Amino acid sequence: MTKHNRAKFQPSGKIQFGVFFQGVNSGTIWKAPESGSQTDFESFRRVVQTAERGLFAAFFLGEGLRLREHLGRPHALDVAGRPDAQTMLAALASVTKNIGLVATQNTTYNDPADLAHRLSSLDLISGGRAAWNVVTTDNAWTGANFRRGGYLDHADRYKHAEAFVETAKRIWDSWETPAGPARRVIHSGQHYTVDVTPRLPRSAQYRPVLFQAGDSPEGRDFAARQADVIFSAHPKFDDAVEFRADIVKRSLAAGRAANDVKIMPASEFILAATDVEAREKKEWVRSLQIGPQQAIAYLEQFWGRELSEYDPDGPLPDIDPVVEETSETRGSGFHGAKARQLADQWRAEAKDKGLSIRQFVTSRTARVDATFTGSYSAVADHLAEYARVGAVDGFNISPWLIPTGLDDIVNHLVPELQERGVYPTKYAGSTLRGNLDLPSIAE
Ligand SMILES: Cc1cc2nc3c(=O)[nH]c(=O)nc-3n(C[C@H](O)[C@H](O)[C@H](O)COP(=O)(O)O)c2cc1C
């Protein structure tokens, strides 16, 4: 390819799917009769094998290293329990053949030599299907779990992450080649001092594929320099187009080709035979995602007090929150927001729109931008448009039901996409790097 071509983004005309098996979250219905366990191996096996039947590129596990808290106790309404990703993915490698296995692992509390070795192990036993989703972890209270304690400033977290990833890459690069034996990696920097020799050979895909999730300018630049795939938070069409342009610009600035970094946004699909049925299904899904208890517990996080005397189908609480500032230890995403101000805003908004507590919480927690609702054919048409312009390389799907939540996607949406020529009809190869059409790594 000439320099000119490398600088111009070329849509592949295709999209792929990944599945994000979530742990702690309010988007998965765990209380319906058909819901499986979130920790039994059987749930994971059922999901990964369905995904593989649907030719999904990757199976993805997030990481939550500390349980969220609620009024000083573990958050009872969250789904507590998330088996260690590498252990689970190693087990899943033995019941699958082609699907990629992505482990989210943070750079703030791990060590590069140790993590590089464990990821190499997964990559080897899966025949070149491992990936590492590099995260820095945005929740300070997690630090108390670790001997290092403390936390890093946002910008420092990414500097630290970069040093971590570069060290891991050096280790993976140092295995013996026809030209010579494995080399020692001796490196001393601001963040790491290591003297390490790789203990494992390269896998069929050379080294694990690198995913990145993190959306700040620092996170995006880090991805543009280091990642193969971004797990993005920009699924909506116009937003996805804009995000792609931004990543292409950053990739070129980092000296990489325009097509080097793939993008797979988080998404949710609510599908049925007709648009009307799909919209009805959405109402049903939302009502199960946020039940009366979840609605009250959600508000309690911001009010800092028990609100069990309030009717979930009535108006928002008329009393004020007990704290001026919400605390990070509550584990909410609203660190530092002024609780009273927030309460006033929410009451006004709910009153304005005529929403009960439950309706208000549902409207706040629904993945409005990330949800594709409609008939199989309408959604397939819409996704084909993403493929045509190259807005994304695929979607990382969070099923709202485990373990059967992918069934209608695989049975009905995938064939519609294949008919439109925008979805693979077989796995391109046996490695994740090959299946994602990533550039191979030269010796
Ligand atoms: C789609 C997405 C998924 C993420 N998944 C995880 C996760 O499973 N575990 C985790 O600790 N952080 C996760 N993160 C958080 C990122 O690692 C990062 O720490 C955080 O977003 C702060 O970085 P930022 O300011 O660049 O966004 C995720 C972020 C995004 C956007």
C-alpha cells in the first residue's frame, strides 16, 4: 500500500459482532424465570457457543474488582459475582474453536510481566484467540482492594497504562526468532523497572489482540497509538461517524494507517418479527430491568438515605439528600455531583414529564443511544448503512437476558445481514487477529 492509501480510510463494507457478557449492571434481567445464573459455567458456555454459531468475532468479559456499595453495604440489587476473566476464558477456550476471547484487565493494579505471561498462556491454549481489553479503571475505591492502595490521577493513569502496554509488547516481541534465542527485556523507566525473559513462545496470532475502552482525549490517543480495536461508547449513527473520523485523525497523527484501529461500540438489541412487536418487547424489557426495588435503590445512591417508604410508582422523594456531595464509595457514576442540586433537577424533570420514580429511573438507566429496536429486517437495513459508510467495524452486544439473549440475533438478524452481504458467512481463519482482519505483525 502506498502512503497515500494508508492515510485514507476505506470502509470494509462489513460489520462483525462481539458479545459483552456483563457482570454488575442494571441492563441484564436476572430475575425473570428464564434467567440463568451469572456465575455458573453453563451460562457462559451457552452464550459463547450461541455467539460462535452466529460467527461472532469475540466474546468479551469486563472487569469489576470490587463490589459496588450501597449505604455502606454491598449493593444487594446489583448482580454480585464476576468470575475472573482469564480463568473463565481458559475454560471457554476448550468448548469453542474460532471465537475470540477478550479479557478486560486493568493497568493500574496489575504488573506487566505477570499479565503478559498470563495473557500469552490464554493465547496459546486458545490457538491464537486471546485479546486484552486494556482499561485503567475509573473507580478510586477499587484501590483499597490492593496492596498499593491509593490511586492515580486521570492523566497519570494513561501514562502508566502506556508504559505497561509497551513493556508487555516488548516481552511478547522478545521470544526467540529464527535469528536468535529469547532475549531479556531490561527496562527501567518512571513507571516500571523490569528484567524479564519471556517464558512462552508466540501464539498463532503472534500476541494477544489489544482492545481499549476509555473515552477521554487521553484514552483515545492512547488507543490510537497502542490498540487494535476500540470498545467504544458511540453506537448511534452520527456519533459513530464522528467518532470514526476522530480516531482516524488520531491514528494518522500517531503514525498508523487510517484503517489500523477497528471500532466496536457497546450496543443492545431488542428485536422481533415486526417493529410494533419490538417496541412492545422494549417496554417489557425495560420494566424488568428496573423493577420497584431497583428504582428505589438507584435513587438511594444519590439521596444517601433509605427511601423504602416512597412508592416507586409515585413522585420523586420530596426530602433532600443527606449529603452535599455524593461519595465515590457509593460506587455510582456521579462522583462529586452536588446531590441537592441534582435532586432539585431530577424532581423538576420528573414533574415536567409526569414520570414516577420507576419511570424516571428507567429513563435514566436505559441505554437510549445504544439500543437498536425494530424488526429483524429494519434493523438489518440500518446496520447495513453503518457497514456501507464504515461507521464502525462491528458491535459489541450486551444481551439483556442471559443465557438466551443472543438467540434471536443469531437465528434471525445474522441471516438478514448475510443476505445483505454485510456480515461474514464463515470465519476467515482460526485466529482473532485474522478474523478481525487486523494487519499481521511482522517478525
Ligand atoms: C465501553 C467501556 C467499557 C469499559 N469497561 C470497563 C471494565 O470492564 N472495567 C473497568 O475497570 N473499566 C472499564 N471501562 C473504563 C475505562 O477503563 C476507563 O478507566 C475509564 O473509562 C476512564 O477513562 P476515560 O476517562 O478515558 O474514559 C470501560 C470504559 C468504556 C468506555
